[in-house]
Amino acid sequence: MVESFQKIDPTSSANDSECPPENSEICRIRSKKTIIRILHEIMQKNTLVTLYFDQSNHFILTSILAINEQSNELLIDYGAEPELNSLALKSSHLTFITSQNRIKIEFECNQISSSRLNNRDVFTVNLPESLIRLQRRHNYRITTPILDPLKCIIPIPSEEDLFKAEITLIDLSCGGIGVIDHHPVINFEPGMIYQNCQIHLPGFGCINTAIEVKTTYEITLKNGQLCKRAGCQFIDLPTEMEALIQRYVTKYEQTKLTL
């Protein structure tokens, strides 16, 4: 978590692997609780997992058999070929690729050993410190202006009064918004919901909607500073407000083309 933040260009990232491609959303998840929840769902659905090892073309088709939160370990099924299983056990760089609800999931481990589960040989690997979710975007997204950025006003109830937090948007689509998480009051953790949020679109009007924090991940800026970026989804956005956003996005893109 970044404790301090200076006003900088949010688009100037020095690490492209942490930044979404134009038509995709890449999110690096570091919350242990969220990682375990995702892996549990993959395990419960018996989703196929591809294990690549030592950055080679060798791979094993496997699945997650158990998750041990106390020892921070995953139990992974052996592959069908004993020779590849032996090579995997000698590896120090392991990459796992699978999916969750049609979203690509990727994570890495650096420790692997053999153990037994229900009278069968299985792999034991360390619980990943982070995992990556790669999802194609359903809505066209624009990067919002830097010099005169869009703002989202989020009302926060307090004991004395209603506090209004002002958040700077870094991107906008009909599906939601992206923000840099640096506000001392707002908690941008996945699952958090904020009601009656207002976004003023100059020349078009005001959006009033609830938002839900869906994803957070870290980005490294050109000055070396780490920042936490949050992606928020609109909840039950009225049709007329979605149309307003679409008109704003279209006009904004047309204006860029004429510059």
C-alpha cells in the first residue's frame, strides 16, 4: 500500500507488464484472502491447470487438489508422464495458467516437492504471493484528461456530517471507472460499494450511480513510485446515464482526432 502520493501523470508507467493492453484488463492481485478465494473456486470446479516449468516448452496438465492456508501450500495433482513429473520436481521456476469464470489466471511459484494425498503422489508448491487476472474489456474505455481531469464525488457518512471525498478518474467507460487509490478516507478494496457517487461530465451533465470496487493492482510510474490502481464497476447504471457516458466518450475521441 502506498502511503503518500504526488500529483503525477497516471499514464506514465515504467512497467508495461503491470499495465492493461488496449483491449484487455490486467490485474495483479496481492491480497492473500482474495488469492485463496480464487484458487478455492478453481479447485472446487476442478478446472484444468497448465504447469510450465523452468521457462521451457515442457508442461504438465494438472489440477488443484487442496489448499493449506496454515502452511501456505497448494497440493497439485501429478501429471500423466512420470518423466515430466521428475523434471518438474527439479525446477525452480514454475508458472501456472488456468481460468476462473472465463478469465485467464496466471501465477508463479519457486518451490516444489513431492508428497502424498489419499495414497497418491502429488506436488506441493508454495502459495503464490500474487496472481494475475487477464480479462477482455466489454466496454470501450478512454483515458481521461490529465490537465483538467474528471472527478468522482463519493459521499462518506460520518458521526458529525456527510463527508464528500473527491477522487480523480484516470479512465472511463460505460461499465465503470479507473482511479489511483491515494485518498486517506476511501477504502478501495475489492467488494467495497459506494452509493450516490457523482461524476460531472463537462458539457453533458452529471452521472449519479453506485460503484463497486472490483480490482486493485500496483503500477510503477516513471519516477519509480509505486501506486495502487483500482477499477470500479457501475451498479445498475440507468440507461439514460449510460447513453450520456457514451456520448461523452464519442465526443472526447472525436476531439482528440481533430487536435
